Amino acid sequence: MSAQPGEELGSEGKWSGDDYERNGLFGNTPTRFDELREEFKPRGGDAAGDLDQQFHPFQDDGKRPAVAMETASTAIDLLYWRNVKQSGAVFSSVLLLLFSLTQFSVVSVGAYLALAALSATISFRIYKSVLQAVQKTDEGHPFKSYLEMEIALSQDQISKYADKILLYSNTCMRELRRLFLVQDLVDSLKFAVLMWLLTYVGALFNGLTLLILAVVSMFTMPVVYEKHQAQIDQYVGLIRTQVNSVVGKIQAKIPGAKRKEE
């Protein structure tokens, strides 16, 4: 007995338990999903509001981490070069810092950065003091607004991040235990091949060089993929097919390497 599209939503606009179990996480009825999407499609308003409603059709209940979402949105804008000046400034600053670390020690780079920042703030403070004395004004401290800004972390934020770190640490330890103790032979062999390849990578590059390459990739690959998504997906699909074929042949020849069917 199939429910109607309107009956799949409960009184509070959520999926009912039976329908969730029957349809799965993403559902198996595209027509119903399209009907629901049309139902929640925004009507009127500006372009920014329409875009926000398309991704967040339900009203904010005050439980979404607004700061985290804003930070993620800002990072995406930087990586996709939505604002060329901001992305260029961040990209060049990070690269300059990493290249400085390749030539000097971390202590030296940190000390030079602190001296540069102090030189700028002290010079600006003296300049504003002299300007106020000459003009006989009483504007106060030039960094007063920044000094009064609250920068302390709340107990809730600390607990939230501590819980996330604990969760990721436990997951990582369980995964490493599973790989090193060969719970699944295929996964352990893949991990061994990856570590073997990393020995060659480590012989060619050091950690800072890899970090520089990672930063360059972060600021270039998203833009390249956005412009040539169809071609990249096609080649990635071909490579994935070939890799799966080779892995399947190796898995068939190794005794005990074949996964148990669930």
C-alpha cells in the first residue's frame, strides 16, 4: 500500500518512520521528491533569499550553527575565487608564509611576523596620538572597538569542539585497528599499497612541500573542476572502472580476499 506524496510528511513536516525505512535515506521515488521540491520552492523575494530558501526550505529553529555555516560559506567563496582580491590576498599570504618556513625556522618566522604586526600597530598608535594632539581632539584609543570585542570561547563551544575531536579520534583509532589487525584483507592490502606509495612521495618531497602543493591545489582544482566538470567526471569514471577491474581480478586470485556477501 503506497502513501500519497502529501501523506509522507508528518504533522511537523518531517518524514515518518515507516516511509523513511521503506524509501531509504535518499528515497527511491524521484517523482515524489520533485513534487515536494516544487511544494517548497520559494515564491518572490530577491535572488539571495531564493537561493537560501532552495537549500534551507524550512525556517530556522535556532539550532543550526550559524557561525560554522558562515565560516564554511566564506571558505568556499575563497576557494572558488568569488572575490578575486580576497582570494588572492589569502592565497599569496599563505604561500608566503609556507615559503618562509622552508627558508627559516618556525621560531624565526613567528618572531618576524610578531615584530611586523607590532611595528604596524605601534606606529599607527603613535601617529593617531600625535594627530589628536595637533588637532586637539579626543577620539580615544584607535583600537578601542577591537579591544572591547569579545573573543573568548564559551563553554558550549569548547564542549562541542571537544566532542567532535573525541569522535574523530575514536573513529580513527578503530579504523587503524581494523586495518593493522587485518579485519578485512582487501582493505589492509589497499592500505599497505598506499603506505608503499607514500614512501616514494616522502623521498621526493618533505612535509612543507606537500603542504604547499596542497594549498595550491585547494585554490586551483575547484575552479578547474567547475569549468571542466563534464570532461573530468568522464575521465574519473574511466579510471575508476579500470581500478575496480584490476582490484576485482586481484581479489579473485587471492584466497580469502573476497568479501563476504551481506
